[in-house]
Amino acid sequence: MRRRGRPRLLRLPAVADTLDVDRSTIWRYRRRDWLPVVNVNGKLFVTQTELDQFIRRAKRGDFARRIISPRLTRQPMGAS
């Protein structure tokens, strides 16, 4: 039973399932400080509030990068 006022905590595998990504992707999100975690007795959790905020930011495009085509960056052999 969950008490009122306490945030819901989700284990990292559940977060990966929710976002439909691999667990290593969750690790990258954490490393880039995109997805804050809470350490409870040595186990890592994400609050439901933080997950909801991450999803809103992702939909808004906050984490998007410009895609550069390899053809545009590659120089012909021997070119300086």
C-alpha cells in the first residue's frame, strides 16, 4: 500500500520497459544527467515524477541531436 505524499519509485528495469529501451540506454541517460535516480539501500530507483518529466522533455525534443550524414562529412581519399 502506498502512503499519500510519497513518490512512487520505479526500478530501472521497469523504467526501461516503460520507455521501450535497453537497460544500457537507461545507464546512458543517467550518465548524461537526463534521468535522475534515487539510491535506496543500494538499489536504484526513478520517481514517477522524474520519469513523467523526462517523457515530457523527450517529446518536446530537449534531447534531440542534429543528424549529420556521413556523406557530408567524409573527404575523398587524398584530399587535404
